[in-house]
Amino acid sequence: MKANRAHPGCAELVGDAIRKAVAACGLPPDVFSLIQGANHDLNLRLVKHPHTRAAGFTGSLKGGRALFDAAAARPDPIPVYAEMGSVNPLFVLPGALRERGEAIAEGLKGSVTMGNGQFCTKPGVVMAFDDPAFDKFTEKLKGLMTQQAPGTLLHPGILKSYEEGLKSFGALSSVVAKSSTAPDRVKTQAEAAVFETEAATFLKEPRLREEVFGPATLLVRCGTRDELEKAARAMEGHLTATVHGTDADLREFAALISILEERVGRIVYNGFPTGVEVCASMNHGGPWPATTDGKFTSVGTGAILRFVRPISYQNLPDAALPQELRNKNVQKIWRLVDNKLTQDDLT
Amino acid sequence: MKANRAHPGCAELVGDAIRKAVAACGLPPDVFSLIQGANHDLNLRLVKHPHTRAAGFTGSLKGGRALFDAAAARPDPIPVYAEMGSVNPLFVLPGALRERGEAIAEGLKGSVTMGNGQFCTKPGVVMAFDDPAFDKFTEKLKGLMTQQAPGTLLHPGILKSYEEGLKSFGALSSVVAKSSTAPDRVKTQAEAAVFETEAATFLKEPRLREEVFGPATLLVRCGTRDELEKAARAMEGHLTATVHGTDADLREFAALISILEERVGRIVYNGFPTGVEVCASMNHGGPWPATTDGKFTSVGTGAILRFVRPISYQNLPDAALPQELRNKNVQKIWRLVDNKLTQDDLT
């Protein structure tokens, strides 16, 4: 584990917890090492080391790409599972907007500002149709975001990128609302912000389709279903997409779901994407550039699949097999035997 | 599908079969295309095309590496599943060598010359202990290989590489036997060949640990268990490893199995690695340089996992879900529901 240079102390606390878990499980202590350092070159050297067999990473596209490229250029390439950013588009379909636009605005504000907007699943783009209900929704969101107190970001580098993001979004779209309290820069505070643009501008300006890491989101006002689908198609790979709708909305916008299936790892309906549950059905991953490998999740029971590979044992006697493959199924695990799933012993 | 330039006609026959299968399954005809061409650049262009999402390849390390590098350098990297060669070491442990050395020699001859040695799982290195039983085994193999008639290789390029392989192995080790009939070069024929060396030479000469594609194999005479384990550790990633032994051998050489688990995708006991069955337990893959991604098999039901990725559907109503995830389990597939595997409908 290479500690984030902005949080050496926090990394030591996490490292201690892992070391205790290693001891409690009776594993050799050297299965875990924590390395501290402020030099990016250290990450590259870890990925290039001949003994390294795989790497996981969370951070910027630039950082993830550098590690991916170094791993791919090795004499023996290794996988780098990098999670590199995600805009997490959220769609408010017409029926839902009319029925409960204000409630959605409240939920959205909570999701955008949760952890001061530093969740990788923060909804960074909200698409809906130009409609009186959209104006009411925007008005509600504006009130909530204005009241939102500035919050402390993880480190000054993130604050700097966030402020650059606000500037570039401000130049390309309209500011709907900002925290009414001024942020305290000494405390690395960031103001919450909502921007708005038309679908045509969103389609024209690639920067508006990129992530701003922090408590900001962009509303995209669409004129027609065709325009909304085009805007959805213009999105790259993301961790999540969220749809707010009614049953009638879902029938009318079935094509939108198909578009999203090609672009994201998790589709959330009538909810918010922030917060992930550690369970078998969680997929915290998505197509490039959300991650370097959309076939794997970094959260949930499936996450271990990044670091294992299959082996066939052909014709080995029972005693030479791993316990899980022996005739007696001691742990009563599910096994596929002659194409039938079973927990039984073999005879 | 990019046809092998050495077999345009064969590729057309395969293409016709696939087109018929596509029609029989009611799929759109454009899901399959066959491209002919003799230029390597065509492969690279296919892998670099923005619409290409993944690629599979079988061929040389040089060819596979070129495709892998091109795919990794894309603005949006894609996976290349390349199978690039494998030496498939075979170990004859002392008890088995004494009990049935001649039978193993017969099986080995069949496996080395099957398809004129052009199976990717052909055993290219055979390790055993210096022992009178090894001399008898070698004598038997020598007789069989001498009688082996030269066979036609897939194309002249393969014959050329094979003859270069024979030359380099001949320079580094001793020739035990060759086909007594001279090969007909006009018919692209290759003679079968067996070489022999000591473990010390095998460890010193990396070329002897590389694949010779064609009907040749190398016997490695080991002095001690330590030497045999060192030779096994010196091997890179392979598709398979094979062990011939008795129950007592397996107990004595448990460490060898552990060494092989780190290096191959399939461990065969008291059999031969040539021939793969299309089934759920097949793993036709292995660590670099056998393949570019040892996490996947290219044969068997698991092979489809190379070309799919997971999506979570969170909170979607039944009607908007794919059929496989709806409450009614129409196809009675196994599903994990609240951490329990079940074929039941949900209520």
C-alpha cells in the first residue's frame, strides 16, 4: 500500500488496522506493507517492480493512465485497476419531474454535497426537459445550494483543481447558485455550486462532460427526447447513471436505458448514486475512462476477482487437490459438478 | 475475424459455417465479418479502430505483443486476449518412471507429434531424474521418434521457424533421435526430433526454455530434487504443466505442484496436455508469456467472460429489467438472491 502523500497519518491508522487483521487471520505479517512518500515516481517504481503482479489505484485520469502505461510497457505486463473519475449523469424524466421535482432537488443536493462532493459517484450532470417543472426544480435546488455551507476538501491540490473546474464551467455555462457563505481558504474550504447549460452547448463543449471533483453539478436543459439521447450518447464511460422516472417514463425512455447500459457499471433508478454497499450485486466499476478495466468491480465480493486467476486440476488424486476441490465438501461450498451446481460430497 | 494469410480458403469455410450459425440463431448478419489480407498492419488497424472493443489472437509472442501494445496505447485502451506460445513442461517423477517409463514414452511420442507438434499444449520440455529407468525411457522414445514419418506443417513460415529451432537446440543440447525418413520440403514437411540436456545447461541457456513450434521435445536430466525444482522455477508462464507420478511421488514432490500453480493454467496428472475439452472446468490460459491475460480461458464456457462486463441494476422495476433479473425466473437459471443461490421465482 502506497499512502496518499496528503494523508500520511490517516494511512498509518489504516495500516495499523490492516496489520491487526493480518495477525488476527494468522497470515504472515509480510503480506502487507505500507510505503510513505511524496514522489510520484515511487508509484511508477512499485508498478514496474518485477515482483509486483497487479495494482489497484484511485485518483486522477492522468495518474491512473501513467500507472497503466508503465504496467503495459513491462517485459511482462501486469493489470492496473485504476478508478479515475466519473461524472455519473442523472436523468430526471418528465413524469418524475412533475410529480416530485422538489423532492428530487432535495435528494440531489444531498448527493452532490455528501462528503463535500468528493464521492466518486457524485452526480456531476443532471439532464431534464425544458418545462415549467424544471424551473421549479431549479429554484428549489438553487435555494438549497445557496444555504449549503462551504466544506473542507481532502487537500489543497483538490481545492485548486475544484476552483479551476468552477472557472472553466463558469466560462462555458451559467451559474445558477453558489454557497452564500464565502469559503475559508486556510481551512481548504470549497463553496457548493450549480451550473446550467443547454443541450446544444453541452454537446459542443467536451469540458462540460468532464468531472469537476467537489460539490458542484451541471444542469443540462434538453428540448427533445432526441436531444437528451444525443447528450447521453456523448457521455464517455462512468461508474453510475441515475434515472428518476415513473413507470410511464420508463416505457417512453427505454432507449435511454440501453444507451446507459453501454456506458456505465451501475444504473440507479429513483435513488442517488452516492454510497456503495459491500455486497455481491454491487458493481463499482465502469468503462474507460471511469476505470482501466470495466470487467471488474473494486467494491463488493466480486472485487477479489481482480487478483486471482483460474487453474484447472486435471485428474489429480483427491489428496493432492486443494481442499475446495476434494470429494468431501467440508465447507459445503457450491460446486459445479458435471454441469450441475451442488453442495454435496462426491463419491 | 481476420483470416490467417496462409489459409484464406480454410478461413472462408469457417466463415461460411459461422454465417450459417448466425442466421440459424436469428442474429443480425453483421455481427460477423471476415477480413482477408496478407499485411500485418491490417491487424493493428483493426485493434486501433475506435469501434473495436476487444480482440482475441493466437500466434507468436511478437505478433501478440504488437497487438497488445497497440491496444494499450489507444486513447481508450481495450483488452487483447493473445495466446502466444507455451512450452508445457512435463515431469516424470521417479516412481512413475520406474513403474511405467515405456508407456509414458509412448504417450509422450503421441502428444509431441499430434498434429505434427502444432498443438499449443505440446509438451516441449520433459524433466526426469538421471537413473537407469531414464535410460530405458529415452531408448524407447528414441525408437518411436526415429520411426515417426515427417509430417506437413501449417505453412512454410512455421517450417522455417521450426528448422531454426532445431538448429539452436542442436547447438545447445544433444540430439537423441530424429525421424529416419528425410522430410520433403516441397510438401512443407518437418522431421520429428528429441533433444537432451542436463539441468545445469537448461538453467544456463534461456533459449532452451523457449518454445520450438513443431514435433520436437527436449529431455532434461536432473540430478537432485533441488535441481528439478530450480528448473521448474526457471520456467515462465505456460498453458499447462504435466506430472507423471505415483501417490508416493506426489507426497514427496508436493512443492513441485505449488511451483507449477504459480506458472500454469492447467495441471495434468498422469495424462498428456494435448487436446482440450470444451467444458466448464477447462482452463486454456496461463500467465505471461503464455497469454496476455492469465485471468481468462479461451476454451470452455468461461471463454465468454473475455467479452462481457457486469452491470448492476439498482431498484429498477421488474418490467425494465433484463429477463434474467426479473422476479419470474423463466429460464430457471441459478441466481444469487440475498446471498443464497436459488432457481426460484422471487415474490
